[in-house]
Amino acid sequence: MSTQQPATRIDAPAERPQRFVFVLLHDFTILSFASAVESLRIANRMSGRTLYEWTTLGEDGEAVSSAGIRFKVDGDLEDVTRDDVIMLCGGVNVQDATTKRLLAWLRREARKGPVIGGLCTAGHVMARAGLLDGKKATIHWENQDSFAEDFEDVTLTKSVFVVDGNRLTTAGGTSSIDLMLKLIADKHGEELANLVADQMIYSSIRTDQDTQRLSVPTRIGVRHPKLSSVIQMMEANIEEPISPSILAKDVGMSTRQLERLFRRYLNRSPKRYYMELRLQKARNLLMQTDMSVINVALACGFASPSHFSKCYRAHYDTTPYRERGSHAARLSV
């Protein structure tokens, strides 16, 4: 970080600093929180004025990050004002961090009408509190499956962040920077937002039109348009899997050609690759929801629990029931 003096001073009538209230949930991710706070700090520095202030809250006056680092926050869950911006900072095991006390506090504060945002997985807390009903939202891609199952009244997107009225959600990681740069630009202009991005060595600012995951070719390390198209169809049809013959036909290939394509680039058959996608979704649902094993099986395209259990054990070397039990045991430690 450069130590030079602010390059540009934003000349505008003095106004009261906008205050952000960061609520650190148990197991929150430091990256999402730090990215947001640093954006505000640098905005103050580059403008030469205190445009933003912030405080941190946590249940019982403390918070522990997903990295195990303990934070001493500024206070317990306290009252905020309508002019404050509440930013919930989530991370792993967000379901367990969504306590009754937190939900009651959030619903009470929401009635005052402030802007409320959820960083990383904190959109789950907002949805559980009913603050996202009828709205668009996003959440980290790893939590998308469980979120879609739990909150049917929310329009889930794969964007890096979403702004819908006075509700903000992000996908986690550095997407906090993108959201904060938008908020800075909306309130104080693009010039300041760009200066903040430059200071952070953030050369590619994303918008709410950008998706959070890498493209299929980048993710699998193969740039073959027909292979990418087939994988996209697989990912979009987990609950009702499409047969390899239909997949092949849709991209203008024979089933044998499709088999050779998968063997050449991914060292597995289309059927095997599809099964791994379905089992990965199943594992996410087992870990992140209270859905029964039977319903998880159906949501992932398995006709019977016995077939699901057999396939799951062959891939993960444990049964769905034991997977869920061991996960619950780890959380209780």
C-alpha cells in the first residue's frame, strides 16, 4: 500500500459520515469483512475526509472467525438507527450461526428501515428473518443449492452481488469489494471508487451482471465449446438427469463421440462426471440443510434412497447418514 498523501480530494458540501454496523457472525470469513472495511477506510483516505465510520457487533460482544481468530468487537447486538447500514458478515456453518436471538434482533432493527446487507453466506440469515422475500439475492456458490431449497420466495441469482432496494447480498470473498465500490460510486462518484480500486490493486471491478464462478472452460481447464455446453446442461439438470444420448444429440454429436470427448479431456465417462456433480450437490444439501436423506436423494436425481446410499458410499467412502452425523458431531465440538 502506498504511503503517499491522498491523490484527490473530493470537494463537496460537508455531510455527516455514513455509519456501517458490521455484525460478525460465528465462523465469519475474514476476507469478506476485511475487504468491505478496507474499501471504506481507503475511501476516507483518498477523499481527505471522514466519509464513512464503522463499528463492529457480535453476540455476547465477541466473534470467532472461520480461521479460529477471536475478535473483540465494539459491542453486543445493540440498537441502530435508520441511517446506519447493517452489514452481516457470514462464513462457514451459517445455519448454526443463525441464532434465535440474532433473528429477533435483525427483525426488530429491520422495522426501522435501514439498509441491510449480507456478506458471503449472511444472505441466509437475512432470508431466514424474512427480509429477502420477494427479492433478488445471491450467496456463495457452495451454499446456492441449500439456499434454493430453503427459501423459495427469494429469487436466487449467481451474481457476485445484488442490490434490491435496501437489501444487499454478496457471494463472498472479494465480492465485498465490488459491492462497496458500487456504494461508494453511487454516493460520492465513480472517480473516488476508481481511486479506491487502484489503491487496492483491484484492476477488474465487477458489476451485479457478473457471475461469481469461473466459466466452465476455465474451471475444467479445457476450452472445447461442445464439452462446455454439455457440462452446463448437466449442472442445470441435477434433479432430473438427462441421458448421455440426448446430451450428445443436443450438441450435434453421437453418444460414442461424447464418450470419447469426456475420456480425452476429463478421463471419465459422461455418466461418471454427471454422477459426481449430483453427489457433490447431495453432499452440500446434507451438510447445509435439514432435508431428509430421502428428499436429498430425490433432489439430486436418485430414484431410491438405497441407490443413492450405494453411489454415495462408493464415491465418499461413507453413507449419507454417517456423513450427516459426523458433520453434526464436528459442529458440536
